[in-house]
Amino acid sequence: MSLIGHLVTASAMAWCYLDLNDIGVLDAGASLSQAFLDANDGVFYSHHAIALVALGIVLGARGPDRLEIPTFNWYRRTRQSLIPHRTLTHWPPFWVFLTWLAWTGSEHSLDYVSAAWSSTFLGFCAGSWLHLAMDIMTPMGIPLLLPFGKRTSLNIYKTATLGEGACVAVFLAVLVFFAKTS
Ligand SMILES: [Zn+2]
């Protein structure tokens, strides 16, 4: 999926999550700044956690791609990365482990800073799961069994085509329907 596609779907997911928690986007923005201002009094409110999870979801839009540590080779005009593209960071068991870490961290946070970090990290994992779901639908697919092994693809759309636009539109429609009927 293209950069725009990942950003739009993750932003929509963050909006849906906020809506299910009866928090508007503007209120979430206010909660975020308040979360940092309130850090000194040490009380971590649930609306801080919700706003930080939503922020994490947007940050995770390209999480699996970013964790590959990409660079751009100006000479060859191609993208390169330290970890080969769509291998370890696009392997579901890797995210099962990171999600477990984030969940455990949020359950056992000892102070404000660790609670804030683990909430954001949990959202980041959710955004990254969405990224994997979007990537498995492209012809290149993602590895399911071994991180550097054969990739599996559902072959539903090709990146940066009308098919991708249609897939994003369907996803947005489902989210809006889900948010408005819940
Ligand atoms: Zn990817």
C-alpha cells in the first residue's frame, strides 16, 4: 500500500477508536497537550491513555516499514533498508511479541512516563497490525511462517492503483458504519 493509503487508513482507525470512546478529535488533541502538562502531578487519566493510543495508531501507520530502517540510495535512486523489505518487521509473530510487550507494559506501568510510553506503544502496534493487513492484500504479500521465507498474498489490489483507492474507500465506509452503529 502507498504512503497515503497507510496514513489515511490508520488515521481513520484512530478516529474510530476515539469515537468508540466518545472522544472527539479536537478533545483528543487537547488531552494530548494536557497529558504532557499534567505529567508533573503524576496522575495518568484514562482520556490521556485513549489520546496516546490514538496518536500511536497514526504513528504505526508505517511502523513495519520504518522499523526496517530505510535509506534512499541517491545513486541508484532506489529505496534500501537495513532489514530487507517485508521480512522480519512484516512477520505477524514479531508483532504478537511486541503487542504482548506493550500490553504487559501498560498493565504494569509504575509511573506516569512508563504508562504514557506503553499506551503510545500499544497504539503503535495496533497501527502496525493494520499495516500488515493492508500489505498482505498486495501481490508482494507478507511472510507468515518464517520471517525471511516465502510471502503470502491475498492479491486483492496493487499499490497506488484505483484498486487501492477502492480498498481504502471500503475500509473507511466499514469504520464509519461500525462507529456510528456502536
Ligand atoms: Zn509495509
